[in-house]
Amino acid sequence: MNFQKELDTILQNIEGVPSLLLHSCCAPCSSYVISYLTKYFDITVFYYNPNIFPREEYEKRKEEQIRFIREFKTKHPVKFIDCEYDSEHFFRAVNGLEYEPERGRRCTECFRLRLTRTAYEAEKRNFDWFATTLTVSPHKNAEEINKTGFAIPCTAKYLPSDFKKKDGYKRSIELSEKYGLYRQNYCGCIYSKKNNPK
Ligand code: SF4
């Protein structure tokens, strides 16, 4: 399935400026996605990433996210919602999947955890749409992420994506350089850190 094409079709038919709760994993990934979607949506970035280890890394990525939103000028001002660092939820969600490779079943549960919480907040706060920046990464399975997003029952509509397309990933690197954003060298959880211990 071509999720970029699906997103294009939705964007062509957008009326007005609907609200979008955008789950973001980090500032670099959000940079391109915000620059792309701000023309169409009133965006609120939702930072829910209890997978990130250790806590200092989580805080560092969050601060970069806030700084980017502050410094990046957009058509519609971007808002930010912080969430709690409930890492025990992450460890419970991936229990038994610790040795799975990246892109495996642990990652699917990690996506589900973060998207489910995003959908819950989107419904509670009456957002029109919810989405995630996660598909900008060439290391992540966009099909798996979109399948997970579509499967979550929510009054807000799920916005499918494959943000790495149309040079999205390349653009996120360029924007990261321009804004001097911190770019981590591992995905986030303790298991991905062990596999990339630099
Ligand atoms: S590798 Fe990344 S996506 Fe997979 S479980 Fe760890 S933090 Fe989540």
C-alpha cells in the first residue's frame, strides 16, 4: 500500500484547518513532518515516549523538541503537550520481546503503546486527526506503523503516512543541521542502545 499517496489524497481534500495531534519521537523526525503538515493542520505535538532510556536521554530529546517548536516559524503556531515518563508501561508492553531485532515484534508493541496513548488524548481533547512522525525513519516499518494506527478505535481520524518518501528523511537531516538539533545514534529503548552503544 502506498501510504504517501493516501496521505496526498487526504491533503488534497482537507477543508479549513483541522486540528492534528502529532505524536513525535524526537525533534529531528518532527522537523520535516511539521514543515510539511503545517500548511494543512493546526498542529499540536504530543511527546509520549516512555521507551526512551535512560531518563536523561528522554529529557534531552524532549528539550530539543521544545526548542525546535519555539525556533521554527510555521504558518499556524505549533503547540506542545508533554506527557509522563511511565517507562514501566513500556517494559510491561514489551515483556518477553527483549531479544527481538529492531523492526521486529518489540517495535510493533512500542508503536502500539505510543499510538494508543496519542489516540486516547486526541479523543479526550476533541482533535480531528492524530498521526505520528515515526514513519520518517528509514529504519522503521511504515506499513506496521500505519496498520497499528488504523486499528485503534478513536473519534479522531488516523492520518496515514510514509514521511520518508518525497525526500522526507533527507529533508529532516537538512533541517536538523540548520537548527543544530541533537541527533541520537540509537532508536530509544535500552535494547536498541545496547546494540548501538556509542
Ligand atoms: S528499537 Fe525503537 S521502536 Fe523498537 S522497541 Fe526500541 S525504541 Fe521502540
